[in-house]
Amino acid sequence: MANPKILELYFAIKSKNYQLIKDILRNGCNIDARFRDSTALSVAILSDDVEIVDILLEGGANPDLRSRDPSGRLEPPIVSACRKGNFKIVQLLLVWSADINATDFYGHTALWVACKHLYIEIIDLLLENGAGPRTPSLWSECPLYATTKEMETSVQTRETIAKKLILAGFRSKCKDKLGRDAFYWSVLNGSNKTAILILRSGYRPTRKIINENEQLFTKMSLDFLELLVDTVENIPSLLELSKLVVCDRVQSTTERRQIRALISNLELPRTLVRYLLKDPFDV
């Protein structure tokens, strides 16, 4: 049977009685106790009430404790907030040191969820605060894979998201059981911009990939096809290899996803620094 204080807290949250919530917490209450497998913080997040979320976090609520929502999803607070698209609550959770890379029952992070729902402002916030990991091990957990797979809808928005992810260090390395990756989906969905950016980020398609998917490339631009042939036929330049090595090294030694500021301060030839900072979409 649920503790009467917990029931009172939940009803106070549901009725948005801010003063009563504060009084209950002040008089002593296990703020992380569950009612029907849900935490008080989760209930507040799912109701989009920023003020109550702030009160609960101030009162000691665990910002990482998983909770089950009405649909049965077991997820940490930051994933719930991203799924709701509530920028202010995501921001608040980060202020209270929520684990930005915490995953739900399916292995999805807040960044994955934000990408799926096209919440660009939240994506920027997460990337700026170190969202990762740098190389997800499974395709089902990779934001770049999910973004490119659904690129046939909301093309421009998804291209923007894919660009942000690639510039932040995500690579087309995760393949599903049929061997399909972010590059494959970019080509299939006719996204020249994303396919070119993936190639310029160091992806090297094999002849087997090209031969098996020859029909896919017919819808791509001449610029893309020329770059594809050049990537397959020629050895990367020393400058290109240097860029990949430096970027990967910086990303592997820091939790920050946005590495541009770090690269600017590296003791490298300025020509190389400028090249490292160049937008890969620029010609």
C-alpha cells in the first residue's frame, strides 16, 4: 500500500497545488518513492509543469531515476522531457546534473528521442552539453541512423539534424542486420547534402556496396557521383587524413561533443586549424 504522504504529493502535483507540494516536502517525504511505478518527478514532467519540476529537483528528487509512464515506457526524466519536447525542463534537468546519456528501456538516449521528433532546439542544447556516446554500438541506438532512415519526410529539417550530428562527431558506422547504414539511407532517400557530408567525414564505401546498390545512385547529383568515384578510386590526401585523426583524437579525449573551440586552441599550423574548422558542406 502506498505511503499516504506519497499519495498526497501525487494528488498535489496533479492539481498543481504548488504550496501544498512545498509543505509536503518540508514536512518530510520520500520524494523518489513510486506510485504505480511512476515517480513524482516523472508525473510533473509529463504534465509539462516546469515550476513543479523545479520544486521537486530543489527538494532532492533524483534527476536520473527511471519511471514508467502511462504507456508503459520505462525511461529516465531527461528522455521523458525530450519526448515531450519541453526545452525548459530539459534545460532544468541538465542544471541539476541529470545524466545526459541515460537511456530508456530500448537503449535510446535523449538525443535519439529529440532527433526522432525533430526538436532542433533541444538537439542543439544536448550537443552543447556533451550528448553522446560518440559511436553507438547498435544501429537502433544511433541518432544519425534514425535521422537518415526517415529522411524522405521533412527532408530539410532532417538534413539539418544530420549535419549537426556529423559535425558533432557521429559517423556512419552502425549497420543493421541487412548491412544498411546512414550513408545507405541518405542515398536511398536522395539526400545529396547528407550523403556528401558523410563521405567528407571519412566514410569510404566499398566497391561491393556500390555494385549492390547501383540503382540507388541514379537519383544523386553529378557532384555526389564525382565525389563518390574519387573517394573509392583515390587515396585520401594527407590533409584529409590529418583532419580525421585530429578530430577523432580530440573527441575521444573529451566528453564535449562540440569540439570547435578546442580545435581552435590546438598548437597546429593555422592552415590545418582552418581546414579542421571548415564546414564540410562548403565547396
